[in-house]
Amino acid sequence: MSCQKALTYLRIIGTTMFGVSLLVGISTAYIMGYQFFTTARNHLSFGLYGAILVVHLIIQSLFALLEHRNMRRSLETPIKLNKSLALCIAAYQEDPNYLRKCLVSVKRLTYPGIKVIMVIDGNNDDDLYMMEIFKEIMGWDKVATYVWRSNYHNRGPEETDDSYAESLQHVSKLVLNNKCVCIMQKWGGKREVMYTAFKALGRSVDYVQVCDSDTMLDPASSVEMVKVLEEDPMVGGVGGDVQILNKYESWISFLSSVRYWMAFNIERACQSYFGCVQCISGPLGMYRNSLLHEFMEDWYNQTFMGSHCSFGDDRHLTNRVLSLGYATKYTARSKCLTETPTTYLRWLNQQTRWSKSYFREWLYNSMWFHKHHLWMTYEAVITGFFPFFLIATAIQLFYQGRLWNILLFLLIVQAVALIKSTFASCLRGNIVMVFMSFYSVLYMSSLLPAKMFAIATINKSGWGTSGRKTIVVNFIGLIPISVWFTILFIGIIYTVILQTRKPFPESEKIVLVIGAVVYASYWVMLVSLYAVLINKCGKRKKETHYDMVLDV
């Protein structure tokens, strides 16, 4: 026992020293600005910090490729599908069309004997349409329903001790004795909804799959995730490939679709190689039920800075699995389509909420670095601090008093994005991934300030993007964007004033003109390709049948 404790302390010390050394090394490389080579008048240069980022991208892509190869090999492993499985669907003010698509896809799941539980966050008359759709799709004579005035943590109006205790028993019996159950309960947020399903199930099933009510599941999605859990008893949770259902509805949803593919099939595939996927997404995830009941109460009662946490439910669920020393995996063989915001404001609110949970869970996750591969520590440091380095770089270049520095920064951002997107296009076998380079502008202009705003308001709660039936517009997210653009605009004005006060070298003019032409030509080609692609693919939206497996 003492040896085990000593080994644990050594691992804690080792991972801490590794993380700190990595951060100090990267910071030193950035601050010192060591250059491997530079041209005359510093028009071009390549330094140590840039080399670190390039190496990171190469290593990440390599391990992602290896993990995809492992996924293909797993096809050869025969597995008996004899474990019990429950699918838990969280619903909140869902668009009726999306909910119907979700439930139709649930009926087509090929896993034998799956139990389906949909919990609706809200028990008002305005929420009844979701229960009616559940009955209609799943079969009026096959479902059990219950409108609960309370939930597991809050009593409804006029609820007595006896009636509340009776309702708790009724919910539990309803879930345990029926294959298809729909429960409407007192509003409490997504975590409350998920808790109801987990609690009512108890330990009656082996695995629990989670799903959102705006998600279309591939028929084999459950089977493929069960395979991953069955192959290794030390894997506590697994997520699948989440694609975008409404990607052709707007430019923001289209760019989100290519970003999703990159995030899942490269970033999370790489994490999966080392068994440390840091977020199993809500639309498509599966956990060992025995583990859920080890930390379910702690997961629900999570607090941060004195406030109860009501967002980041899926990321914290993943972190709880990692905290027990179990691995988390990703499989591209399990697929789904889910709705994403189609307007800029709603997308911005969503990203701000996700950034809040990312930074909060980063702190929690750091306590368990020692239980997993060093890659988990390495990637947490790289991804956690990268936005700060990027903001510092942008401000520094915009205020150096040289127009070429600003243009070079824009060119490098697009060049790196184009390299990543080209690799993704080759891996996916689809030229559509080239538009990932377009997403880089969205990242620089909106996500960076949104991340800083998320840190400043990290203890604020809410569902973030609201329900799909009623879209609430929140303009608060525009504040950090406005501040960011103001800072950069002042930097440009400052640079222009300085440059006009001194002689402008002829070589500088030539370089500026060439750089501007290259940058403009790049955008003309990219926007033209985008217009052609959307016109072609937009016709597919009008088709009655939509095949998620073939939609690449």
C-alpha cells in the first residue's frame, strides 16, 4: 500500500514537472523569439516557437492516423452483443421536426433489446408536444409516459412529502418495467434531465448511451460503441463521430461542419490513441453504468467558485471517468447527425458556453494527469495556453508600426490553416475540408475574444444556446468581439500613422503588393469554390431522403 502511494506521488510530481517544464519552454521560446532563419529586412523568418507548433500538428496528425487504423482493425474482432443497454435522450423546447428525426433514427437502431428513455426539461402545457411526438413515433401502445410535477431535487407546487415519495417510486418503476419511457419533469437544466434518467435506471443495465433530442443516430451507432467498451474493460466511456445535420442552411453551420470533422477525426482520434478523450459529446456517447453510479452524485452536485454548475455536463461526465483511472475512447465507426446554430449570434453564445466549461474542466482535469499517458498533460498545456500566445502575437504585430507584419500575420494564419485543411481533405477523401482554412478567420475574429469573455464570466450559468423551438437572441457575446476589433483597428491606425511619417522603402512596397495580391487571390478562389460547392450541395437539402452515412 505504501509503495502504491509512493508511486502515485512520484507520478504526480513527474507529470507536474513535465507540464511546468513544457509551459516554461514554450514561453521562453516565444519571449526570446529565437529564429532559425530570417531574410533581409525581416520580411520572412522561422523561429523556435513556430517549429514547436509545426511539430505538434505533425505528431497529432500521425497518432490520429494510427488510431483510425486501429478502428479499421477492430472490425475483425467478433463480439457478442448480450449486454443490456439504455438510451437516454435529453429534450428541451425541441424543434418538432428535429425531434421526429431523432426518434425515427432511434427506432432504427440495430442493438437488440435497447431501452429508450426520453426526459423532457419542463412540464408546462407548452412542452406537451414533445411527449405527443414520442408517443406518435415510438408507438402509442408501446410507451409509458408520466408528467412529473417535480424532479429529483426540487418539488413541484403543492407537492406533499407522501405524494413526492410516491412520485419518486413511480418514476423508478416506470423506467425499470418499460422499454420506451417519456417523462416530463419540473425545469432544472440539462444536468437535471440526465440525472433523472441515470437515477431511475439504477444499476439495471450494463451500459448507458446519451443522446440529444436534435440528433439523428446511425443504425449501427450503438453497436459500434458497445464494441469498444467490450474490447477493453478499462475503457469507461466512448464517443462517436458527430456530424452536422443542417450544414447547408447557412455559412456558419457549414463552417461548423468542417470544424466538427477536424475536431473529432484528428484531435479526438489522437486523444483516443492514448485513451484520454477529454470530452465525450452529448449527442453520441456511451458509459459503463457501474462507473456512472460511482460518481453520479458528485457529478450532479459539482460546484465552481461557490456556484452550482449547470453547463459542461458532458465534459465533466468524461472527466469523472478519467478521474477513476479509466480510459476514454473515440470511434469513427459510430456516427450521428446533430443540429448546430445557423446564426452568428447563437453560434457565438454556444461557443462561449463551451469555452467556459473547457477552462473550468481544464482545472479539474489537471488533478488526474498522473493517472493517464503524458500526452494528456502535453495536449492540455498546448491547447490551454495557445489562445493566450495567439492574442499576444496579434497585438504585438498590430502595434509594431509595420504594415508588412500585419499582412504577414494574416498570411501565416491562412497558410497554416490551408496546410491543416489539405491534410484533412486527403484523410477524409473530400475537398470540402479545404474550407477549414476559412474557419481560421472565424477563430481569430470571434473565438479568441469569446474565450477571454468566457474566462471573465466563467461562473455564469444557463443552457447557452436555448431551445430550438424558441430561439433567444443574446447580444452580450458581441461585447468582447467589439472590444477585440477596436484593439486591432487602433493598432492598424497606429501602424499607418507611423509608416507615413518615415520614408517607405521600395523593397517594402514590392513585398506589400505581392503579399496583398496573394492574400486577395487566395480569398477570391476560396469564396468562388465555396459558392460553387454550396450551389451544388444545396440541392441535396431539398431531397426527401437524407443518408447520414453517405454524407461526407
